[in-house]
Amino acid sequence: MVVFGGTFDPVHVGHLHGAHHVSKSLGGAIVTMMVAPNPQLRKPPVASLHDRWTMLLLACKSNPVLQASRFEDGRDGPTRTVETLRDLTRTNDVPIVWAIGMDAFQNVSSWYRAEELPEIVSFFVLKRMSPSSDEVPIGFSRVKEPGQLLESPGGVFVSFKPMLDVSATEIRRKVRDGCDVSESIHPEVCKHIIKNRLYRG
């Protein structure tokens, strides 16, 4: 199972481009785009969970390799990845691969119950233009081929293909300032933002 988690506030072309790259690298695997209701280590989302979920559905609905999911919805308190992964392992008998940006990956060791992660997940690391580090969290090991992540947990593959340098923070700022963001988000997502006056401040 391949998971791409995020607040998706809003979901943008950088997310979609990254998810496509992960899918292609893993032989066309379906990528579960999982919206985080209340992430623990980030500022609270600006848009409501309803709007973020609707935008994610719109971005994924015509894409055969992307599957929108609100698996974490209904969890009390902050969203903690290790708890989500434990729940996923109870319903899936295949290794879980978590697609993650380099910035977030460098903070994995500070995640809640991080010492449990090597036994339940592998990471496919996406980077923008920033250089990658050779260090991996304790208990993990680098793999040379992305397909190895599907064999067992505890692996890390760092993609050397630069991802699109798109920022949800910058998109929200542009929307607030009345600037055009149509090149950065899916057309249907753009319509939803305009119709519902999201991020207007």
C-alpha cells in the first residue's frame, strides 16, 4: 500500500506531480492520498476539513492512480502517523510505503513513537530543489531501487528527481492578494476555492 499524506491546504500540482512520480517508480501502484484532519507538528489548517477533503476529491476523481482517502477522519486529538500506520496494518497485509517530502522526512526522528516506525513502514522521499541528506532515522536503511520498499518495512528510497517547487502557503497568499493561481492547482480545485471564497482572510 502506498500512502501520500498531507493537510492539502490546498492540494496543488506539486502534490499531484509527486504522487504520479511515486506511482510510476513503483510500477504503477495506486497512491492513497490521505488528508490529515489535525496534524500534530504543523500549524492548524486554514481551510476546513470539509473543504480540504472536497478539493482532494476533485483533484483525484479523474486520475486512475490516485485514490482520495479520509482514513484518519474521526480520530480524536492530533493526527499521529504511527497510530494511522498501526491501524492500516490491521486492515492490510502488504507493506506500507509512505511518500514524504524531504523537509518532513528530516524530522521523522521527532515524531510520536518514532522508534516503532521501522517495523511498520518504508519511506519514499521526495525532494524539491534542496539537497538531500545521507542520514536516515535510526532503524531504517537506504535501498537502491524503489521497488524494494514494497518487499518489507524499514527501507528508505530518496528520489533524485526534483519535484515541482510549489507551496501551499504561497498559493494561499496569492489567493488572499487576488492573484491568479490557476497554474498551481487543478482547475476544479480552483473553481472550488473561488466559489467558496477560501483563503480570502
